[in-house]
Amino acid sequence: MEDTKILGYSIPKKCRVIINAWAIGRHPDYWEMPEEFQPERFLNRSVDYKGHEFQFIPFGAGRRACPGMAFSVATIKLVLANLLNRFEWKLPGELRGEDLSMDEAPGLTTRKKASFVLVAESRTGGSEGIEVMDSAAIASKEM
Ligand code: HEM
């Protein structure tokens, strides 16, 4: 390990560098309308997610990149497809999507500031309320 310089910045050895992937993922030089939730932006272009194109690093990059990447990519569609296939997802009562707060709590990982309840109606009958909670709400329930 040794001191180094990157883009004019001095990085002393043993210094902990935290990459702001959130800001990179919203950089207007790389993303059109970066603040808009547009998953379809990925439909007609192939953006590498494995850490080779630095504007999109959901699993990090380099030697400390996520070792669970292959497992996640192999299973995530299966999990999501099962949840969507088996349940009809609704908001309770008169609540509308626009009423929900999508504010994020500060931290190294992104989580919701306020929790909300979803109603998962089984497509084969029955319904259950599923509470989507932030970690603080989970901790307070466990106590
Ligand atoms: C969609 C699912 C996942 C995403 C988006 C994700 C994302 C990430 C990110 C961004 C990092 C930090 C990488 C860096 O520092 O550059 C990381 C690290 C890590 N992930 Fe994941 N991850 C996911 C699933 C998983 C799974 C399923 C496992 C284990 C089975 C896992 C195990 C780890 C471990 C052990 C690290 C620490 C690696 C290290 O610091 O050397 N991840 N992950």
C-alpha cells in the first residue's frame, strides 16, 4: 500500500475512500433526466452493471465489488416474478401511490425514511397486509 494521486487528489495510504454511487447514478453528463424514475431507459441500450462502466455501479467495482452479484442476477427475476405472479399488490384503503413518501433516510445504504403497508392479495384467494419497513422500524418492533 502506498500514497497515490487520482485526478489531482492526493490519497494517502490506508485512507478510506467512499465512492458516492448515488451521485454518480444521477450525474447529468451520463443520464438523461437523472431524477426521473424511468426503468425503461435501460431497454434499448446495454449498460454494463458488472463494474466496467462507472456511471452505473449497483454492485460496486474492482476488487471489493459485490461477491453476491452472480447469485443476485440469477435469482432476482425469479423472486420478483413469483411475487408478481402470485399476488395482486395494492395500497390499503384509499391510499394512492402519489400519497406515499419516497424520501430516503441518510446513510451509506439507501432505505426509506417512512415505512408503508402494502396489501398482497393472493391470486388463489386470501389477502395479507405486508409492511414495508425501514431498518429503524424493524428494530423498534423487535424490542
Ligand atoms: C441485488 C442484490 C445486491 C446488490 C445490488 C449488492 C450490492 C453491493 C454493493 C454495492 C457492494 C459494495 C461493493 C463495493 O464496495 O464496491 C456489495 C458488497 C458485498 N455484497 Fe452485495 N449486493 C447484492 C446482493 C448480495 C448477495 C446476495 C450477497 C451474498 C450472498 C452479497 C454479498 C456481499 C458482500 C460479502 C459484500 C462485501 C464485499 C467486500 O467488501 O469485499 N451481496 N454488494
